[in-house]
Amino acid sequence: MITISGLTARVAGRLLIDNASLSLPSGVKVGLVGRNGTGKSTLFRVITGQLAAEAGSISLPKNARIGQVAQEAPGTDDPLIEIVLAADKERASLLKEAETATDPHRIAEIQTRLGDIGAHSAEARAASILAGLGFDHEAQQRPAKSFSGGWRMRVALAAVLFSEPDLLLLDEPTNYLDLEGTLWLEDYVRRYPHTVIIISHDRDLLNTAVNAIVHLDQQKLTFYRGSYDQFERQKAEADELQMKAKAKNEAARKHLQSFIDRFKAKATKAKQAQSRVKALERMGTVAAVVETHVQPITFPEPEKQPASPIVAIEGGAVGYVPGKPILKQINLRIDNDDRIALLGSNGNGKSTFAKFISGRLEAESGAVKRAPGLKIGFFAQHQLDDLVPDQSPVEHVRRLMPEAPEAKVRARVAQMGLATEKMSTPAKDLSGGEKARLLMGLAAFDAPNLLILDEPTNHLDIDSRRALIEALNDYEGAVILISHDRHLIEATVDRLWLVNNGTVKTFDGDMEEYRSLIVQSGKKDDREKSASNGGEASKADLRKANADRRAQLAPLKKKINEIESLTAKLQKQIQLLDTELADPALYEKSPAKAAEKAKLRSMAVDKLNDAEEQWLELSAAYEEAMAG
């Protein structure tokens, strides 16, 4: 059990968490959500002791080990596998002591403990984690310094997963993963044997890997049982009840105030007026639901769409070194209404193919035909560095429309989804999400017929990702998307292309089939090869195995669904009772009825706690059985 009591925390004088309390059962998988800048990472720093709380406390189980991804990725001469193995401090220490120990009793203790912690299978487990994050056997033997920063962050992630802490803290782990690594991580977190708190804006990850949501909003922490979709429904219902309660509260206060104003000066009514004043003071107010507005994103519509195909490739090959193509034998076409997602592990050539389509890389061989007048917009995360640090969004846009009046320039900036107060802010002072919005707007400035987006969501929160989905679905041009956000892919594209084995081919399955092919195999490359060749037998076997497993677990799933329905009813009952108990008139008219409702509320809370504990146990059993 993790208990947060009356926690208050500030950063640079700014109050981020104020008298917040929370209890988390052991073994729960929690998604910590909230708008960017609300204090999610600050909460992690308080939990780990990197930041002292201004008030309150955090209670953890005795001797609980906390693990999080190192802020600096390893860049040494050590092989990746050795870096990951070294993350288990106890194992490393025992192995070192075993080399010099001479006391037979101590040697026996060391070997017994090594057996207890599974030290002899540790290398296989470390290799499996690295493989899941995209490192094959050969890569695992290479020194860390030979990899780029993004790949080294994967090693840091592998190290903390291998160490298997009692409390695992993950802060946006998918930002440096591809879709394949993200799918693997979803499955790993779901089956992780201890408590996990994960900060993420990846909706699919929050629907697949976690069984509870903690919402950090208005400096408070609120616990919700279930996935992110369930959290959204519960919060919407709670907000509606709160708005009704506020309206009722304001009406009652207005009625009391009216009586006070009318009769407080009359001697015959002075006593009653004074009692109403006291009632008004006791009554308090119901807080308003604070709605935070998310700026929409708008992509300008192409003035004229060329006839299909807008891009046609026959026998195409492309690379960076003459004679050494990364991709070859490409035979594909893009039509003017296509919505395509590129699948495949990082390093297989997705970004290379995107540059090839956009004309940034020339064909080494084969024929490439682009429609006359075709305009292509291209966005990639590394282009964030191309923004001029001291120039504001308005200044960036003014360079592209120097003759336009100020109002028109600002209108174009507004279409990019930047708030008025951010339009004159230097780029260096914008958040990552604001920079991404600006860069996407600049990429689409000339109303392209084809928009290519390479990992556009890394700095966007969930609400901004929803705005991007709406913008892409409203956009009338063609789209090519590279993303680790499965929800974004499923919501915006209708075709899947697999970049693998040195070429690009269509993938005929859907994202669920692709996820199964990735997660169900310990050899990712073999699975992708099977998928690119059709993989009909393996897909059929997977579907049959999954169907059989679901049938066997149907009674358990039914019980889980029943408990979910019960908890939803209990939560609504408690909210309704809270609304009724907040009415002072209830205590004046019928104290006995008020006491009875308070008793009913206490009983409902006890039932809810029991139901949630039972739900947690049954869900863990179901997930373990499905994974097996």
C-alpha cells in the first residue's frame, strides 16, 4: 500500500500539489494523467526523495525498492547486456563476493540467495527485455557508446525493468520507443508483478497496460478504477453531478440571502434572519467544474488536388551511400485520399522512406513519378531544433507572409493551435507541445496535398492528441503517418504499410493483428518477416488460441464485469448521497433522515472498498491467465 497524506509541493515558488491525499493498493498498475505542467513529474520527484515536500507525507512499504529510468543514458564501453545485468545491485554484489568468499557457510548463503533471486537465469531475462525493446543478440554485445541517445535511453529503460523494483515509476517511456517497442512495453507493464505508476499521454497504453487512473487536476489527486476510457466516462459523470450540485447550492444560498436581506432590519424577524446568516455560513459552496480549453489544430486545405496517383514508385531503391540501398524493390502508389501508417521497428527505414516520398532523398534506382504541382508538407521531431530560439511564432509566420497585415499573420498562428498569450513568446520559452504545434503549422503552411508526419505526438498531451486527430480527419489531403501512438493510427488511417527486410509492402491485417504478431513472439524480426509474407497460418493459430483462452476465462471475465457494474453503481450512489448531505435544509427539516443517509453513505463506501479489492485480485488473475 502506498499512502499519500496531505501532500503539498512547490517548484520555483509555484504551487503544483496542494494538500493532496491518495491510497494505492499494492500491485496496482496506475496511469498518472493530467495536463502538461500540472506537476506529474514533480510528484515522482517527491516520491523518490529528489524534492522535499512542503507539507504532508508519503508512506511506502518497509524496504520497498523504487526504480525509475536514469535521466542520463549510459554511454560507456560496456556491452548493453552487461549494463542491464549490473542494474540488479544485489545480484552483482553477491556474484562479486562469491569470487573471493572462503567461509563455507557464507558461500552456501550466497548460492542460496542467488538461487532465490533467479540469478542464474538473469542473463536470459535481460536479453529478453533488450530484445523486446529492439536490440537483437548482436546489438546486445555492442558497447553502449556506439548507439545514439534515443537508443541508449532504451537501455536505461531495460535496466530499470530488469531490476524489477517494488515500485516502478515510468515518465513518458514511449517517447523514445517505436510502435513495436511500445506494444511490447504495454504487455510487459500489464504483467509486471509489482506496483507501477506510469506518466503517459498514450491513450492506448493507458487502456491496455493499467488498471487504474490517478488524475492530477486543480492541484489534487483523484483515484479512478479502470482504464483511461473508463476514467473519462466516470469523470464526465462526476462533473455533471458536481454542476447540478453547484446549481442547487447556489439556488439555496440565493434563497437564504434573499430572506436575510428582506428581514434582517425588522425586529420581529431579526432572530430568524440571524439563524439564516449562520446557516448560510455553514452551508459553504460547491466548487465549479473547471474546464480547460484546448486550442484546436487546423491544417489548411489544398487548393487543388492532383489526380491519383500522386506518387507512384516502380522498382524503387533508396539509401544514403551509393550502392548500399537501405530500401529496394519498392512498388507502391499513393492516391490523393490515402491515409497510410508506416509500421516497422526503428532502424528498418521508416524515416528514410518518408524522406524518399517527400523528395528529400533521390531514388538510387527505379522510377518515381510525382503528380505535377504536388505539394508535400513534412514534419519530423528533429526539426524542432530548426526553430529560431529568439523568434516568436508570429515572427516565424511573418517570414512566410511578409506583406500580410498583423491580424492575418496572427490568424494563421491561431490555426496552428497556439493561444493568444503564446503568439509573442520566443520559441525557446515555448513548451515541447507548443513547439510541435508551431512546427506542424509551418510544415503545412502552403496547404500541401500530401502531409507526412514523423512522430508528431511526442510532446503532445492527450487533449492535444485528440485535437490532432480531429485536424487530420478534417484535412482533405493524403497523409503518411509514423507514430508509436496506436490510438492515433487507428483513429486516422485506413492503410498499413510495413517497412521491413529492406523493402516496403502493404500489411493486410489490422492493428490488433499486428500487435499480436509483435507481442506474442520473442523474435520480433521473424514475426515481421512472417507478417510481410502473409503469415496466414500464424494469424489463424493466434486467433484460435486467443478464442479458446477467452472461452475458458469467460466466467472469470463475467465476474469482473459484474464487479465493475457494482462499483459504478456504488460510486453514483455515493455521489448522490454527497449531494443530498451537502444541503443544510436536510439537517433542519429531518435530522433523522440526514443521519440515515450518512449511515447509507458509510455502508456504500465500505462496499466500494471491498468491491475494488476484489476487482483488483480477479483482474490480476485474468491478466495473468490471458498472458500465459
